[in-house]
Amino acid sequence: MRKTRVRTHESQVRLPALDVTNADRIAFHMAEFNFIKSEIAELVKQTNTSMTFAITTSAGIAAWLFAHPAAYWWARYLPLGVSLLFGCQALSYYMRIGEKGEYLLKIEQKLGSDGLGWEEEFRSKPKLIGAMHTLSWGALNMAGAAVALFLPTK
């Protein structure tokens, strides 16, 4: 059997030197800043949607299980499993929001005035929304565990 060699040719494209002014850099970072803010707003919506889906799905499954005691032992863990899965998804959104917020803070520190800017202003404030979401997810998971523990068996 004959071995063949694959040759790769890297084409070198020479770009003309860019004449980037300070105003161009500022315009770029402002556009980037606005785009990242819109991404964060979308992630916040997705965290709320995850919570809504988790509550609705878990409650629907729990109601059905109480009306029709499960023949399968594992069915009693479905509400808890659903809330954990949606909770993990929301946690990933929260983490991504934090990463994007840190980057926005860097942009604000470079382009903004001292002490001004959304991220600069609110990073020292209590994180009430995060705390409320954590409490809500905890309560939903405890409700799912209660369904698993107190579901009547056949």
C-alpha cells in the first residue's frame, strides 16, 4: 500500500496597513459594548424562561403523579430532575452573564468617566436578583424532593 503525502499550501494574503484612528477604536468598542449589553439582556430573558419552564413542567408532572400514582419507582423523581436540569441551564446563563459583565466593566473603565457606568455602579451593590433566583431554584428543588418523598405509592 502506497503512502500518500498531503501537502497543504498556506496562502498568504497581505492586507494593506489599516489607518485606525482613536475615534475608530472608540466607535468599535461602543458598538461592541452595545452588542454585549443586548446579549446580556437576552440571557436574562432565557434565565427567566428556564424558571418558568421548570415550574410549569415540574408542577404538571407532580399533579399527574398525584392523580395517577406512578407504577414506576423512578417517575417520582421526574419533577426534581426537571428542575435540576433547567436549573443547570440557568446557572450556565448566569455564569455567562457574569463573564460578559466583567468584560463590559473593562470597556467602561477604559472609555468611561471615573466611577460612571452600569457595571462600575452596580458591582458594589447587593445582588438581590441573583439571590431571589437562587432562593426560587432552591424552593423548586425542595418541592421536587418533597414530591419524591411524599408521593403515594400503589
